[in-house]
Amino acid sequence: MAYRRSPLMQERLAENRQRIVRAARKLIARDGFRGASMTAVAAAAGMSTGALYRYFPSKAELYVELLTEAVRHECTILEGIVSGRGTARQRLRAAVESFARRALEGPNLAYAFIAEPADPEVDAARIVCREQFSAVFAKVLKDGIASGEFPPQPVDVSAACIVGAFTEALVRPVTPSVRHAKDSTLVAAIADFCTRAAGAK
């Protein structure tokens, strides 16, 4: 008979896994991926490095889970905005501004999740995550086309272009080596460009 973990054991394993993820997120928020070695994460999570590897066989696997979880949370926030009140143009702008503000408030996390050099598995996960963001923005573009605010256009392509535009515009401001004081006009400039790109009048 195959061994089955009890519900209590499964719950304990899940809690340990979440503890590891939370510890890694804190380290990345402070120092980026470069500060979240497996040894450092294990110490922050209160376990041995060997125990950590039982949950995450590689650093890349841990980073991918962190990225996926963060993007899932971000998409929930953006979904709420694009499904809320206001015109399609207002909702598109509000979603872009919301993302940009959070990125600037947590630059180390933003840089790690958007552009920090990482393993190929992390780069592949970034592509999937951008597709998830694009799906959110495609919804508000469809609303805008239906209302006549935006001209007819291939929404999948436009949404991908908008996501690419605002993430690329944030790379330099969140890069540690060139980071500077927050520009109060940066968020507005990014949002202006994205609404114009959608064809808003």
C-alpha cells in the first residue's frame, strides 16, 4: 500500500513551504535575487539548507514560485480595477498607474520580477506572467472598443504591447545601479502613453 500523508502532515508541509516563500520574498525585497541565496533563505525561514532543498530542489524553482504568486496577486488587484467603475479609458489608466506605483514603492522586488538576470526557468516564467497581465488588459480594451472609446484593433496584440510598454518603462527606474529619486511625473507619463497606445480620444 502506497504511503499517504495525513491531512495534518500535508498542512504542515504547506505551511513550511509558505514560510520559505515569505522569507525569500523579504530577502528579495531588501536585496533582489542576488540577496536571496538558498543558504540565506533557509536561515531566514528557520530551517537547514538541506531541509529547504526538500521543498525547492533548485533556486530557480523557488524564484518561479515567488514570481507566480506575486503575479497572481497583482492580477487580482488589476482585475478589480479594470472591472470597476468608470470609462474604459479611466480604468485602463488606473490599472497602469496602480502597477507602476507599486513597482516604484518596491523597486527591488519589481526589478527582480521584471528584469534582474536570472536562470532560464525564471525568464520563461516571466513570459507566462506577462501573458497573464495581457489577458487582464485585453478585457478593458474590449470594453473600450465596444463603447467606441478605442478604435477596433486586435486586442491580444494591443494588450501585449501595453504590458510590454509599461514594464519596459519601469526597468531603469527600479534598477539598483541607476535608481534615482522617484519622478512624480513618471507614473503619469507611462499611463499617458498606454492610453494613447490604446487609441483613446
